[in-house]
Amino acid sequence: MAQNKAVELEHARKILHHPEFYWNSGTPAGLNGSLRRAEWVREASGMGPGKRVLEVGCGTGFFSEIFIRTGCSLHAIDISPDLVDKAVKRLGGAVDLRVCDIEALPYADHSMDAAVGIRVLHHLDMPAAFREISRVLKPGGVIAFCEPNMLNPQIMVQKNIPPIKRMMGDTPDETAFFKWPLRRFLSERGYRDITIEPFDFLHPWIPARVVPTAERIGRAFERVPLLREIAGSLRIRAVLAG
């Protein structure tokens, strides 16, 4: 689905003062889930000293702040000037922060070792976005993203029933991913070593007192064939062929 940029910018203005609520990081369970995603992206992308990393959809810099601790050279973009302004206030000059459209990246060809993001691809026009991501990645460069899983019952309802979508604060164009079409999409664009894994049963609204127990149960569910397929998120990693 094509990205409606005007709608996305209006959505960014709407969530500006309470972004953690809309991004499900404002509760103890939601924060734990966000930190787990960030840890996985950090490890899966191989970010560290000497690596140039593109972060897509940096928002207020919540994840940028975690990624920059690896010592990588982080280049973070977002379409919203309001959100990037908050990221600048959070991070200062530690990150190369830019307001730009993913469909017209201001970076040279083959200049990035990795492209990463958390809960961002489902907002984008995927073919247009990946033309640019693939252009700026070096051969052998890595992508690592965490995205909503369309096989999760709540997400399937939330992303496909307009009144519920509006109630949950989603934009009209937001979607989620089935892992099999997404694998084919990446393969057709020259990516190899593709892994797309369902994970995360920790609902952000779970009360704080039961989060440790819920996390243990959720991680056990992730090891159960078939049951794991309805987890809330997908971990996506692939390598751009040389």
C-alpha cells in the first residue's frame, strides 16, 4: 500500500506529546518489549565501531539512543520534522539526524553497512522504500527490522477493521506483514540469508506485577511450532547479495 505522506505527518503531530503511548513503550510491559526489540536489532545488524548504520523512522530517538551506544556511525531519518526535533533535543550531535523521505535518501550509493528500524516498514510504500534502502546498502549489507505480525489475532483485527484502526490511533495506510510474502518480496530484490521469525507474546497492557511471569510464558510459546506463528511481531533479517 502506498504511503500517504500527508496523513503520516498529521499522525506525527497527533502523537508528538505522548509518543510512547502510541508506540506501546509507555507501560512496563511495553518498555520491556521495546528494549528486547532494540537488543535484537543491535545484534542482528552487527552494528558497532566502524559500521555506518541507517535507522529508518527514528521518531523521537528512543531507539537511536540505544543504537549509538554500540559505537556505530548512526544516520537516522524520519519524515516528521516535529519528531526529529525531539530526537535532536534527546541526542544532540551524537547522531546524524535528518528530516527526509525514505523514497529519496540523501546518502551515496553503497554507503551503509546496515539498515534497521523498529515498527516502521508497515507505514511505508515497500517497493519504493526498498529501492532506496538497497541503493545505499553495501553489497553484503544487512537489514534488521521488527514489524507487526498479521497472523496475530489482535493485529489482524486492528489493521483491517477501520473503526478499530481509528480507535487504536493507527493511520489508514498502516498494515502488518505475513512472513511468507515478505520473504518472497526480499528475495525478489536480491536479498539472501533471509530469516523472518515470529516472536513476542508480551502484551504492552499486561500489569507490571505479572510481567516477569508473562515474559517466561511468552518465551516458552515462541518455541512451540504453530503457536509461535501468532506471536505479535516478526524479526526480519537479510543480507543484500553482492
